[in-house]
Amino acid sequence: MMIKACVICGKEFQNYHPQAVSCSSAECRHELKKRQCRRHYAANSERVNARIRQYVSNNREKVRKRAKAHYEATRDQVSTRSRAYYAENRERLLRQQAERRISNHDQIIERERSWREANRERIKKQRHEHAVAHREEKRKYNREYSAANRERIRQQQRDRREAKREEHDAYQREYAKKNRERINARSREYDRQKRLAFRALKELGLLSTVGE
Ligand SMILES: [Zn+2]
């Protein structure tokens, strides 16, 4: 047993264990443990990460369940804290995110692609539910947006049409060819209605000649 200075708070203490380096206060013991963990991780991060990955892939269901339970138990606390943290560090976090995206670009794109691939059905369902839930809102927004930007949108459409005129003409020719029957039927029906209307007018004596 000897007197030492605590490596955390600096106060002197009597060590009952020869290897003790911190005093016995809860704060110092906690802080010491944290520092040791950090040091250990810094020196062995590759090995530790490999072991974690291994554990997660062996216990996927268990890990997922536990993470979900933890998330649900601490949701409010965590979201308050992370909102505050985000507000305080917004600039730095955004910059970090951008840098990370740039330096891991291909990897991130690939990961997102494979995630979308794996969750295609779920994404589709969610998107549909969201669209249904926000339909009115969305319509209102669209109306307001197009009213506010009418001229710009029209100009854009004109420019686009101009740029794609050839393509557009070809598309229209193709469309007419494909839908010839339908278009012809519609125009026959239009003519028929017009004839009937003229006949009715004539029978009522409102028209002297039938303009067929
Ligand atoms: Zn201490």
C-alpha cells in the first residue's frame, strides 16, 4: 500500500491494489476506464473492428433486435441530444459528410445501390403510403409552384421542345401510327356527334341547311 496521485484528478490516494492508478471515486474510475478503452481501440482498431464485424454477421438477428429495443427505449432522449448536437456542430458535420462522400464516392454509391436492391419492395410500399398520406398537400404545393413559376416553366418547355424538335416529331409520328385506330375512331365519333347536333338544330328550325 502506498500513496499515489490519481492520474485523472491529481488528488493523492492510497492504493490498495499495486496497479491502481486512479483514486476510488466513481467519476475517476469511469474516466480511467474510458481512456483505457480508447487507448486499446486506437492500438487495435483493425482487430477490434474485425471481431465486431464477425460478431454482427454471426448474430444478425440478435443484434438487430437489441438495437431496436435500445433505440425504442432511448428514442426521445437520443433525438433531443442529437438535435442539439447537430445544431451546435452543423457546419462541421456538413463539411465532414461532404468530404466523406467525396473520398468514398464509389463505395457509397455501390452500398446505396445494393441497399435499394435489397429493399426494393419495402421502399416501393413506403413511397406509395407516403404519396397517399400527403396527396392533398402535394397537389396544393404543385398548384402553387406552377402558378408562381408559370412563365419560367413555359419558357423551359418551349426551349426543350425546340431542342428536341426532331425527336418530338418522330415521337408524334410513331404515336399516331401506333394509335391510328383509336385516333380515327375518336375523330369518326366527333364527326358523328357533329352531324347529330346539326340535325337536331335543323329539326328545331334553328338552322336552314345541314352543314354536313
Ligand atoms: Zn481521482
